[in-house]
Amino acid sequence: MSLALAIDIASWALLASGGAFCVIGGAGLIRMPDFYTRAHAASLIETLGAGLILIGLLLQAGPTLAAVKVLMIGLLIFFASPTATHALTRAAMLRGVKPLLGDERGAPSKP
């Protein structure tokens, strides 16, 4: 097996797993019960799913200017996503949005 074929297989595996993670995570957001769990899940989806996709794109790009641009996009996502999620959840907390808490049995209770 040649090196180019191995890089293509690894790249497509990363692209497929990142895409699958984003789709499954996006569908899972519908099932989340409140704002805070949805914000947490969206942050994870963006960071991990997009990270896998970007690594797959880096492998496809090779040592080119396109790879540098993909790295810059990755850095932007790496720093901006957690910051934006923190700002949104802090703003929701300051506005009085209450998190959904569980009862003694662990089942969700209505606030």
C-alpha cells in the first residue's frame, strides 16, 4: 500500500467520522431538555466534529497554502467556540434562565 493511499484512507475516515458526529449531534440537540444542555452539546459538536473534518482536510491538502488556511480556521474555532458558548450561557444565567434540575431519583423535574 502506498503512502498516498494510506493518507487518503485516513483522511476520508476522519471526514466521514467528523460528518457523522456533526449529524448525530445535531439530531441529538432536538432531544436535549433545556438551554444549558443544548449549549453544551452544540459546543462539543462544533469543536469535535469540525476538528475531525479539519484534520481530514489537512491530510488532503498536504503541505500547501490551503493547509495553512485550514489551520487558521481550526485555531479560530478552537478559541472562539468555547468563548462564545461561555458568553451565551452566562448571558442566559444573568437573564434568569433556570437550568432543568433532576429529582432524587435522577429523573428530570419541571422548574
